[in-house]
Amino acid sequence: MIDGLLSNITGWLMALTSDPAGIIGTPGAPAPPATGITEAATQAGSYAPPPPPADGGSIWLMVGWAAVMVVAMYFLMFRGPRKREKKAKEMQASLRSGDNVVVTGGMFGKIVDVGEDCFLVEFGTNRGVRIPILKSDVLGVREPKLTPPPKEVISDKES
């Protein structure tokens, strides 16, 4: 009984909201039919999906944004690292015997011999120790600064 009453009230309210002229709500007008909730909702048109835009602009807008995102991801994820790798390979290919280098472990050494895929590097003051290092492990050409930093001298006038 309550279900029938609720469906009648819902159908009547749906008919009122979809009637722009107000014909159904006027005195003496016929009562709305006693239909179920789904029938009243489909008659009123409130559950219909919105129509697609006539110009199709939103589809091209989404395609444009997707293209912008793909280009941005290319520059951020692929192009930058490739440029750094290319510079590193060019630097490693240009190294010759006698160059002072720093390796990935943070050690400084001097290149003694250049092989196909590695360098023979002397580390420290012991000239008899030569260690083969992969070319990819060389970070750059750099000599270590072996001078200690200057000590601060506090004069008697300042204190």
C-alpha cells in the first residue's frame, strides 16, 4: 500500500516538474496516471543522459590535452636523460692517456692506458698499482685539490 502511494506521489511530482505550462497542476485537470517510479521517470525525461555537444569540441579538446601530455612526458622522461648520456659518452670517448679523472667511487686517478671498453688508471702516489676501470664508471676529467683550506686566524685586536 505504501509502495503504491509513493509511486503515485513520485509520478505526480515528476509530471509537475516536466510540465512547463502547468496544465497538470491546475484545478480540474486530470490526475497523473498511477504508474511505477521508472515509468514516471522515463516519461519526465529526468534520467536520460545529456546529449553530446553538437560541435564535437570536447572530443578534440581531450585529444589535444592527451597530445600535450605525451609531448611533455617525452621531454621529461626521455630527451633529458638521453642528452646527458650522449654528453657522458662523448666525454669518455675523448679521454686519453695522462688525463686526471674522477670515477664513480669518488676516487681520483690518472689514465695510463686506454683499452676497448676500459681504462687502466693509477690511483694515489703508488705508481705501481694500476687498476682497470670501465669507461662508463668515469665521471669526468678533474684533478683533486690537495691544498688544505686556509685556517682562520683570530687576531688579538678582534677579540
